[in-house]
Amino acid sequence: MNYKGGVGKTTVTSNLAAELAHQGKRVLLIDLDPQANLTLSFVSFEEWRNLDQQKRTIKDWYDEFLDHNTNAPLRNSIITPYQVNNRLHSFFNQDGKIDLICSHLELIHVDMELSSRLGGPTDRAIRGNYLRVLSLLKRNLDSLRGEYDVILIDCPPNFNIVTQNAMVASDYYIVPAKADYLSTLGIHTLIRHIHILKDKYNHHLRQGDAYQLTEISPEMLGVVFTMISTNGKKPITIQQEYMRQVRNDFHIFTSFLRENKTLYADAPESGIPVVLKKVKRQQEDVIKEVKNLAIEIQKLTNL
């Protein structure tokens, strides 16, 4: 995640998932951004409309909690996108897979309703409601961990309740960023907010009896720079300066994704990330960059 929009969060998520699946990993993608860009990178709008009618989006899953005060099984919302998995199995002959939980344009309204559930008449009630709402996603994902090697969550550019659900559920987080002033400006604030969330959640947990809940400690893996312009295969000078400034405070991945509007812009329409497309000369560098990023992440997480 990153508070700044348009920094390549969805591109990183979709291509990283595709590369890991290409290595034989079982990957679950969760789209928590109301813009639903990750969703529409793997399914057509018509397919999404059918899923919406069947009430199989993440918004409908949250609605079950809001309408009926129940914790519905998250697996009912999981789909297996055909195009990308067919590519993995028929073209690459890989056993890996990509499953997906789709987002919804009205997810933003769900967030406001979840916020209204945080209060209560007593300290105990407030503490209980806070833990129940913030751990919704975590409790359900914990039951799916044995079925997947990796679960990747694409977050919106804010720190609302749905995003906090993602952070509570996560072991690690990655910050995609462009090497410019606005994209790197909010990284300190983001990390501070995650530390505050962790401390508050764990504090409430220690104050009472929270059945089957455990303390959280989402760890920042680093900043991955995207949309890099290169000169002689190195970032241009001004971008190198922003990367150096961020490196002074945070770990940054040595792998970065270069600017390539043509390749990345066309990928969502086909339902297949760039890293799995038929290799052409201009795609070789893109594929290498994503592979190197996946290698770095796997080393850091012992995956």
C-alpha cells in the first residue's frame, strides 16, 4: 500500500502474483480498493457483474457482517480467473494457481458502516467491538492459510477501516512508490499509522479475553520503486536522488520496475499480467525485473 494513488500498487500485485504462480505457488489475491483495478485485471466487466449479482465480492462478504452480524466464510467469495490460470497451465505447464476475491465500487460505503460499529456504552464493549471489526479479515484468512502459499492484498490509498483490516491480517507489507516528491512524502506517515494501529490493537487484546485472537506485528519489507525512467539501465539522476533519500530511512528493493505504459496498459484487458505474456524483446526486461523482485521478497520472508 501507499497513501499516494497511481504509483503502481496494482501492477506490482498482479505481476508478483503471476510470477509466484509461475514458480508453482498457490496465490490468493484480495482486491480491497473500491476502484477494483486488480479485479478488472483478471476478469471482464461482464464477469464481474455476474459475480456482483451472485453476491460474491468482498463488499458482499462485509455486508453479511453488517446486515446479519455474522462472520460468513470468506471462501464463498473466492474465484479462479480462467484466462491467467489457463495461461499458467497450458502455455507454461505450471501447477501454480491464482485465485481472486473481487472488489466492488461501493466498498467505500462499507467502510463508513464498519466505522459505526466501533463504539459501545462501556470500555469493555468498545474494546470488544474494536477487536471484532478490525480482525474480521484476519480471522477468515487464518482459516485459508493452509490452502495458499501466498496471500497478496491490494489496498486503497488511504488508512480506513478496510485497509486496517488488511494490515491486521498481514505478516508483511510492501510500499510501491514512484521516485518523486509526492509519492515518497507520505511513507513516514504511513509507517507511523501502522505502528499506532499495531500498538492499539495489541493493547486492547491484552485488556480482555479475545478468544483465538493473537497479537499482530506487520513488518515492512521495503519500498519498491515503480515507473522508473532509465538512462543506460540506471534511473535518471533526479530519480536516483529521491531513491537515495528514501534509502536513508527505509529498506528499498534493489529491483525496480521501469516505466512502460504500452505493456502495462494493455495487460488488464487480456486478463494476463505482463510477466506471463509471450516474450518479446521489449518485455524481457519487465519479466526480469518482476522475477528479481519476487526473489528478493522470498528471501526476506523465507517463502
